[in-house]
Amino acid sequence: MTETAEKIDYSSTLYLPQTEFPMRAGLPQKEPETVARWQKMGLYKKLRASAAGREKFVLHDGPPYANGNIHIGHALNKILKDVINRSFQMRGFDANYVPGWDCHGLPIEWKIEEKYREKGKNKDEVPVNEFRKECRDFASGWIEVQSEEFKRLGIEGDFENPYTTMNFHAEARIAGELMKIAKAGQLYRGSKPVMWSVVERTALAEAEVEYADVESDMIWVKFPITEGPDALAGAFVVIWTTTPWTIPGNRAIAYSSRYAYGLYEVATAENDYGPQPGEKLIFAKRLAEESAAKAKVTFNFVRDVEADELGAITCAHPLHGLGGGYAFHVPLLDGDHVTDDAGTGFVHTAPGHGREDFDAWMDSARALEARGISSAIPFTVDDAGYFTADAPGFGPDAEGGAGRVIDDKGKKGDANDRVIKALIARHTLFARGRLKHSYPHSWRSKKPVIFRNTPQWFVYMDKDFGDGTTLRSRALKAIDGTRFVPGAGQNRLRAMIEQRPDWVLSRQRAWGVPIAIFADDQGEILIDDAVNARILEAFEKEGADAWFAEGAKERFLGNDHDHAKWHQVMDILDVWFDSGSTHTFTLEDRPDLKWPADVYLEGSDQHRGWFHSSLLESCATRGRAPYNAVVTHGFTMDEKGEKMSKSKGNTVTPQEVMKDAGADILRLWVMTTDYWEDQRLGKTIIQTNIDAYRKLRNTVRWMLGTLAHDKGEVIALSDMPELEQLMLHRLAELDRLVREGYDAFDFKRIARALIDFSNVELSAFYFDVRKDALYCDAPSSIRRRAALQVIRTLFDCLVTWLAPMLPFTAEEAWLSRNPEAVSVHLEQFATVPAEWRNDALAEKWRKIREVRKVVTGALEIERKDKRIGSSLEAAPVVHVADADLRQALEGQDFAEICITSAIEVVGSEGSADAFALPDVAKVSVVPRLAEGQKCARSWRITTDVGSDPLYPDVSARDAAALRELGFKP
């Protein structure tokens, strides 16, 4: 080789990648610019225009509360929704996303009250509509903040025209839905025990309650038997409870005829206040000894007590005589809810303080009245948690004033202590102790709630609509007709509907849609279409504030009804009724949407929340669910699987992730996690996704660089080399996987498949094999031209498939390739012809790659031991004793496939020291160095370098390419 030849620079003759698409993404800086561009160009409106006339796909947005910055749960939820909408939009649907906000209720009202308290103001002294205006303004401000935060995540939707539950039209529609239920005879006023927040002074629904561990007083109480079998005279029935304050509300004792009970006599006692030797007590036999140990006594068994004997017993109240009260009979009732796994086998029944107690009492009401026992239920605790006059000895007239269960700061009051002391004084306390257990708390104030009997407005679950159906039966039928992802959600929601009590709708607050009806003293509801029309017309024009305005009663009743008889209900609706009604004023009333929705997607807690209330509201008014499918996601934990909390310092905010890494990194995490279950997130996991993103981005970058030389030529499938046909086959397989994955909302499957395809099949195989041809082949090379066509197709498919998941990166890549384009999000997924599918070819190449795997394994050892620098220095001998594998290699340029300068395939077994892999039988490799000279252009080592005198330092292939290019040294 001459000195002149050594200095020839061939770089300008190579088709090396050329692109301005940077390796470093700079997402935190670029993404906000992209958001601004989308807003400036009106991308949302362009999407709607491009989809005009297509079949609608509607994912109805579950409304977040407008009361603070978004957190990681919001980000997870909105990203999932955005991916679904974008994937359907890019598959031929009109997928219009309308974001919404829940604006009423305690979360916002609580914030305004906090401001008042800071200023020393009393909410009750402020005109109600002035207070409501402050709530409305507060919500409006946070809607603006959250809108911008959602857009920063890459969420595309109608943020200029979202739905809000405080919109005047929405408030009118919500009130109208309630009127429909009332007109159908399904709304009633009743007194039942409901969960009551003393702190917030309102009833709560199950969806507004969370459970936390607390340590409570527990007591065993003796009820003296006053009537019953002679053999049980003078004995006591003993109950156990963890709510001593409910004893004044006791009206019965429940037992179960399924269990065995016995009469026991105290033999010895070591206590100051409890049972003494000689006392006789009745327990479930299984629990007697355990109860005796609690009271530090020993028992002698006296006799069995049969179920019919228990049913004949009447007891005196353990507080009989206190404050001149409790002089009524306490009957024993057979109850299915009684268990013998804890306590005494007898259940203290206070119908004003528990659902099961209430149901058992009401089921027996007629029989009790026949026995001369009043079935009236006392109101022993008021809305502030104080005992009332219905709790003699503890109410307002008691020494020291009324006792209190929980104070308005959520702290334990003195009620338990007072009750326990009174029981000790009457010698009716058997034992006492402490118990750590799960107890309901308000999810807003985080304070304990109580069960309190109070008049509220309910919707029947089991009253016939007149067509043989009930709300419960309609809802259960709707659940059976709904698709659930994951499927376990169906059983969960079904169980809740099967077991739930009547729906309590009323709340004793100020900010919300009122229960806009009139009722008389007996709870009868005024049903008058003209009155309702006046109310709804006012709500449409003035909002629900019209209900609280001066003169509202006279305005709405008009002159057709007795104003003295009909009372304006001032309670507001449960906010779950608001959000459960969003399908009416969003899906039904917007012409750009449709009813029912194709999908509702929220966290798994919404089986008892939005999914639940939407189902009940729609079934009550329309007879079916407002959705065809329900998708649920889990909650985000820290990297250790612990719940995130500010106090632990383990929270991850979407704002931080976007600032440091970018929204597409956060979106990639969502796409690669099993969102159906609880997920984990932290610095290590974020870094893992950054690394995966970089590899994916570099794959896209290489394609862009290579396609800089693409002239858009089209090669017929039959004229393409097998390797290109194989890649098109893989695209056909992936196309099906991607579309099925998006339909199944299985994003992890798609993301994993595309990442693996990019890293393993493209970067580490196809691109690696084809780099030599792409960089060095002549312009006329069919191999090079076919490869460019396939890479063009790969790019189009991959970038559009990834666009719903990584909208910022896909947009940047698409516009880099197609600078004249408007946006990748206006594109459709590429059409993949059926003829690309070639399973026989794929099987053949599976065999080829099996052999290749052994070759690359052998070369990796050679490289590691520094016997070669690159694979092009090798010319291994490959022993393939398997006939099927050898046949697959026939006609292939196996050296090119293995990226070696030469290769020899022989049909015999290799020597014992040849390299082999245990999972590829009858294939072994003997490494060998390539013979010849290194081509100055392609770096391959061949024996034909210098065969063209014009180009003495390159191979014959490269010399031919240089001649075609017209290159002169």
C-alpha cells in the first residue's frame, strides 16, 4: 500500500448518518416549548377537524377536586387517559377528551373556613351566597393552575371548554337528576344511623371515609335478666363493645341460634369492680373462658342455654335508674350478624349507632310493639358530638353538663369515661380493656367519625320502580354488562352494590348543589313539574345560588301551594351525586361527545366512589350504566413499597420529575409499570426509565441520521433481501400486538415489546448487520435501497406507535424527519399489509439467529481476551451438525449476518475445545483471524483489496461503489 493511498479520505463517500436530532434530549427545556407550540397552532382544534365524521370514542374524565397542585396520582391518572385517547385518535376514531373538575363539597369549603378562622371570622355570620362565591372563586383559581400542570404533562384536551360541576348548566342538570329520582318515588327522608363527622358537622358516605388504626376502650357489660326461664332468673347476659359511649343508646341484645351458649357461675374473682363469686352469667361457650380471663375470674359451667330460652329473655338496661331513665325492657333478638370469633357471643344493639343494629331492630319492630316494647330509636348524640337529653345522666342536665364523644378538633371526649364510671357505680361492668383496631375516619379532616342516627335524605336501593326492577337489580345487571380492566374490578363493585344500604344524599353544608325540593313535616315531597321548571330555569341563569337567595321559597312555590305546609330543604347533595351526574351534562349535552362513554378510568378506590355513584345515578334515571368499560389503576408507593407522605419525606411530585428529567420520562414510567396494581416510584426507578429512554431515543436518532440519504424509493417485497422481509414480518407481528395492546389498555406489553424490539432486534441486530451495506454499498445497491425503505417504514411505525406514550419525543422526531408536517399527532398508525406476515421466513431466521448467537458468543471471548479488536478481524469456522440449521444458512451471506470479514460453515461436529452454547445443540465455533488486507473504506479484511488499480487500498465492492459515485482519489 502506497503512502499516498494511506492518506486518502473516503469519509465523504460513505452514507454516514446525518441528523440534527440530538442525542441529549433536553426534555425539561424542550417540552414547555412544544406545549406552547401546540397551543399556538391550536392542535386540539386541528385534531377535532381532522377527525370530523369518524366514529366517536369517548373516555369520560373522572373529575379531580379543584383544591391544590396536582400530585403523582393525578399524573398517573391523566397520562393513562391521554395515552388511551391518543391511541384511539391515531387509529381512526374521533377521540375527544374533555377534562373536568369536581368543584363542590368539603375540600373547598374547608379551605375557605380555614381562611375565616385565621381572620377570626365566623362562617355562620357570613351570608351564604357570599360564602359560596368565595368557594367558587377558590375552585376557579385552582382549575387554572391544574390545567397548566396537566398540559405540561403532555395532556391534550379541550382545556378551553372543560366541564365543571359548578357551571350553572351543570348545577341545573344535577338538580334535575335529583328531581327525576324524586318523581319516580325513589327519594325519601328517613332516620338512620349514618357516618357522621363531628369535626365537619355533616353526614359522610362510605366513599368519604378511610380507615386508620386507633386504640379504643373496650368493655364487657352485664345486662340483668328480668324475664325468662326460671332457671336463668338472677343471671346476666354479657355483651362486649369497643364504643362504650353507645351504651345509653342500647335497646336490645342480639344472639345467634347457630352457636352454643352456656350458663356459668363465678367461682373466684380478683377484681375491684367486676363480677363476684356466685354471680351467674351467660356466654357463647366458645368465648366463656376468654371472657373470664379479661375479668380475672374463674367459671364453673352450670348448664347449656338453648336458643329458644334466649329468645324468651328480657333484660334491664345496665344504666337503669340513672338520671331517672333507662326504665325500658331490653329484648334479645336472633341476628345473622352475630359471630363467635370475638367478644361474648352477644352483640350490644344500639339502633341509632350502627347499620346492622338498625336493621336488626327495624326487622323486629312489629314483633316488639306487639310485646309492648317501643320501637322508637333515640337520638342520643347531637351534630357536635354531645350527648342529648335522650341519654339521661350524660346529657345537658347531667352534672358538669353534657358529655362529648369527640370534640370539634377530632380529639376523644369524656363520654367513654363517664359511661364506664356509671356502669361501675351500678355494678354492671364485667371487664374493661384497650383494643387497637381499624376505625373509620373522614378522609378530609383525618378525624374519627361516629355512627349517629339523624334524619337524612336517601335513595331506595330496593324499592320497585314499577317495572319489576329496583336500583340494586338495575345496577347489578349493568355491572354484568360492563367490561372491567382488570377483571377483578367487576367482583369488587358487584359485592359493594349487593351489600350497600340505601344511598344517603344529604349533607349539612353550604357549598354544593342543594337538594332542591320542597317537603312537608312528614317527609312527603312536593312533585310539581311547574315548580321544578321554575327552579331549573333559575339555576340555568343564576346557578344553584338561586336556591339560597332571599325570597326563593316564594319565587319557586308561586301561588299554587301552601307556603306554610311546604318547607324548603336546605341540605346540599352529596358531592358523589354531583360527580355521578357528570355523564348527563357532559356526555349527553355536548354534541362533540356521546352517551354512554366507552371508558371510565380511575383509581381502584373509585369502585366505592365515582364508578359507584355514576352507576347508581345513571341506573336510577336511565336504567343502565353510563359506561361500557371500567379501567382501574392502583396507587403509587415509594421505592420500598411504602405509602408516600410528606412526613416521611418519601414523596415524588410530577413537578420535580418534569423539572429534572421531563414529562416523557414520567410517561415512560407509567407505560412500563403494571398500573393495574400499586406501583413504585423513586430516584432509582426514574433513573432506570431515563436509561431506557436514552436507548430508545438513540435508536430513533440513528434511523433519522440514516434516512437523511433516503430518496423514498419503493422496492417490491419480492425483490427485497430476506433480512428486510424479516423486518417487515416483525412489523406485522408488532402491529397486531400494538393494536391489541391499546385495545386491552395493556400499555406495559406494548412498551416492553417496542423497547425490546428497538434494543435487541434493531440496534443490536438488524442495524448492526446492515450498517456496512447502508454506509458503503453503491447508490444502485438493491440491498442498500431496500434497507432504507425498511428503515423508513420502521421509523413511521415506531414513532406513531410511540406517539401516544411519548408525545414530546415523537413530535420532535417526526418533525425532524418531516419538517413540512404539522404534528405527528395528526397522523394515523401506519398501515401494515397482510402480505408482510411470513411465519415460514421468521422460523428460518430464528434458526439463523440461533447459529449467529453461538458465533457472537465465541467472538466476544476473543475480543475480551484481546485476540481481536472488532468482529471484522475474524473469519471463524462454524460447525453446524444439525441439518435443519445448516439448511437455513444455505444461500446466506453469513459473514455479513455475523459482522465478520469472512466465515466458513461446515457440516461436521466441532472439536472438543470449540466454543459452544448449551442451549444451541450441534453448533460450535472455532475462532480464526481473517486473511487479507483491511479495506480503507469499509474496514473489512479481504483478499481483494487493491484489485482495482484506481483504488488500491479498498476492496472490490468498495471500489465499484466509488466508481459509481464518481469519486477520484
